[in-house]
Amino acid sequence: MTYITSLKEGKEDTQLFGGKASNLFTLLKNEINVPPGYAINTKAYTLFLEESHIKSFIEEIFVEEYSPKEVIEISTKIKNLFLTSEIPSNIISEIQQNHIKEFSDNDEHTSYVVRSSANYEDSSSFSFAGQAQSFLNIRSISEIILSIKMCWASLFSPQILLYLLQLNKKGFNITPLNLEMAIVVQKMLKPQVSGVLFTANVINNDKDQMMINSTWGLGETITNNTIIPDLIIVKKDNCDIVKIAIGEKGKTSIANPKGDSTILIDTEQEIQELCSLNPSQLRQLHTLGLKLEELFKYPQDIEWAIENNILFALQSRPITTLPKN
């Protein structure tokens, strides 16, 4: 059994690799710039659950219904089980071998991002996107292993367990064990500009427009609402600007130069009031949006970053908020 696949060699399979990794495989096959890396499939997750006996514990617990307070207590207990259990040695060995193979050209300053790729996460029917965790600026194999366990454990976060309770009240029969998680490990970019591109205007659901949020540094300041990003709306057919609103980009997220994770710094005063995208970069994003919407045959929510003037797609998933018509 092989548990790990290079992103440039993988084939789309949402049950085996989740939505995020499967879409990254597709992006690379279509010559879209994606940071290099590898995916750890859901078989590794299920083997870990079985060998650590966490699966049997979960099966026993979730035969009953719980109050929100009890769900939080259960979530904490499960997270502790994940963190104190060992990943099977054959999986760790395969991670080590693939990591060396994939990143042999990198130096000691290279860091990595560990991201979740759940089998339901990027579905157009459910909104799990953003609920599982990612870990940025990870520097060693041992920290990657810990981050993998943290990603797996995030499938049992209070938010996801409560969301499952809501879904089941609406008639969906999904238990925590229906969810499986693959993992993506990639080289960490140190971008000058990052953001989110929607290939439809999600404010008014206009599919003839694209909407872009952008900011300096890493895009996590947008996804966690730390700053007000720049807002740019363009016409889909010709990239003509419909609207630009310069955001209050008072903080910039960067890789922590002294350790793991990221830090917030004050954005330089002279660039706070500048648009974080120049006209050339805007055209590149517009072209990317057209290509990915055509590729996936549905309006896309695309995370992107620009490092040294090269545009990278970090992920692409369907926009879940558009009316179904």
C-alpha cells in the first residue's frame, strides 16, 4: 500500500485525496503554477484511526445525541487522543522518503505548509471549506508529523461536529466517520501579494463579473478577517474594472523569521493606501480565473499568491453560495 503521491503525479480522486489535493493534481496537469509538494491519502488516516483504536472509541461515542456543551468536551478528548497516538511507522518512513525526494533542491531556509484535504471539504453540496486546519511555515519533519495529526484531529473540531448535527437534522445522514482526511504538504511561499479570486461576483451573484480580494503578504489576514483587503470587481469578458475599493491593510502576515508559524507586522504606511495589485497582475488573475472556471465547469473560489511576480494557485473550489439555477 502506497500512502503518498507527488502532486505532479496524482490523479483526481476525492475519496482517496479529498477535494483540495484532487484539484491541485488537476491544476498541475493543466500547467497552472502550484507550489511543489505531495499528498498523503485518506488510507493513511484510516490506518491511523484503526491502529490507535481511536476509531472504536468514536464508534462507541457517536451512537448517542449530545448537547453543544457535551460536543465541545468530546472534541477535546478526541483531539488529545490524536496527539498522544503514534502514526504507524511505515507511514512515517514513507513521508520521510517522499519529503527528501520532493524537496531535495531546497535549503535550510525553506519551510512548508501542511493543509487538510477532506473528502467532503470542497463539495458544492456542503460547506466544510475553511473548517479544517492548515499549518504554515513548518520547518522540520517532526513538526510536519505533528501538524498532520493536528489536521486529522480538526475533523473532530466543535465547529465540524456541530455542523454535522445541523446537517443530520436536515436529513443528511453523515457521521464523523464518513469524513476522511488527506493531507497536502507543500513548499511555503513568501509572497508579496495574496488573496482570493471569485470567478463570479459573490456580493450580487453576477456571473458576468469576477471579484478579487487582495492584500500584501500572506492571504491569511483575509481569510481570518484580520484586515479589510482591497476589493476589485472586473467584467469577466474583458477585465474592464467595475469597481476598486482600497482596503485598510494595516497589518501584513509574514512567515515568522525566527521559528514556526506566521507573525503580523505593521504594513508600511506608504503602501497601506496603495492597491496591492498592479494592472499586469490583475490581468494575470483574470486569465487564471477564466481558465479555472472553464476547467472545472463551475464558478470558482480560488486562493492565490504572487511571489517574485509569479502567480501561483493555492487551491480552487466551487463557490458554494451561488443560487442553483
